[in-house]
Amino acid sequence: MKQVKKLPLTNECHHWTRLGEVPWDLQKYWQQRYTIFPYYNEGIYMTEAAWYGVTPEPVANQIAYEHASIISSTKTTVIDLFAGVGANAISLALATTQDGITPRWEKVIAIELDAATLACAQHNASLHGVADNIIWVLGDSFKFLETLLHSPEKLENDLQVNVATTALFASPPWGGPGYRTDEIFDLSTMEPYNLATLHEAYRTMDHALYLPRTSDLRQIAKLIPDGTKIEVVQYCVEGASKAMVAYIPAAQDEDSHMET
């Protein structure tokens, strides 16, 4: 698995400027475009699928700010495992230490499975001036982590990061907009990756999971050793909760495993 430089925008990448250009099932999302990306008019590009799951930029900025402080300062590399069109990776790359100048992260890696989506992310990052501050990887983030943990020599030098000083951020697919109808969302039913699958893949490192706002906190609590407290933060836009992030420390007992 290798890093990629600049990918070209394709016909799957869109910057719609009129409602009539937008597929009917995406029109309500497009009408919220300035909430999602306040600088949308500067040339933000999206794929159709990205509209369903993109993190609104104000939320991404707040997450990056809190992620930088909640996660130990000994962690100097951060990996965005589901980069999408770049909102979270951009905010992580822009995050600074308390002096407001020094970058919080020495290395930001962003992984995305879809080439068109990654092309949008790189383009959007260039609009924010941080495209060259992010290492972009086209591929499966689960395979990347498996290689990092078990065969790091197979990765390029820039990708052979120290697991002990690396934190993860994951904004996985939630299985489409149907999660909105559940009063309490059962994370074992989340598709295509449920909570147990995610935690098993990430457990060796501190990780932050971006989850539906109605996620079952009892299921998250079962991931945590007795007596350990974690941060679970609700993030809002214009007074309405949009999502929660659970900040989960690395497992101490590497011999225990969850059932998926």
C-alpha cells in the first residue's frame, strides 16, 4: 500500500452551483452546503455518496481541537482512517498546540478507499492550504493497519509510523440515513463495519470514533476496562446534535479480544 500524490478530479467529482444540477435525493444536503463547508463557493468538490456522511467543517474543527487535547501529547501522528472528501483530515492538519502556531501533529495520514473521493479530498485540502501537509493513501484502512501492526516493512518509509506515538480517528459509514429513525442506535447493526469490528481493529492505539448521535452508550462502555473513564462528546450544529465522538484509550491487555 502506497501514498498517492495529486489525483485528478473525475466526472464523479462535483461542485454544483444550482439546485437543478443536484440529484433529487441530495438536494436537502446541498441546501445545507454552507453549514457543511462554509467556503463551499471557493470550489469545494464532493462525490454524490460523500454528501451523506461528510463531517460538517465546524464540527470537524471542534473535533480536531478537542482531539488534540484529549489525546496525549505523546501521540504525534494521527491517522484518519475514513478520509472521505477531507473535512476531518483538513481540520487535523490545521490543528495547533496551545501557542496557536505549532502544528499539533507531526504527521497526518489520510486513508480513503475510493479514488474519486480521495481526489476531492486532496482538492479541498489544497483550498485550505494543507494538501502537502497530509500523507494521502488510496486503499483499505483495515488492511493498512494490519500491515502496520504485523508487516510494517511492507509499507513505504513515511507510512512506517511508531504505533506507540500514533492515534487514530475514524468516521466510518453508518449504513445510510436510516440510523436517524432509531431512538437508540444499535451499534452492532452498523454497516458495513459494526462497533466490535472497529474496536478490534483499533484497540492497540488510542482512537476516536465518530458515531451517530443516538448511539447506545452501554455498548461503548463495554469496550472500556472497569474503572476507566473515557470522553464521549456530542457535537452540535446550530443547536442540533449531529454526532458523538467516543475517545477510547489503547487496550492494556493485548490478550483479550472482542467477539464480532
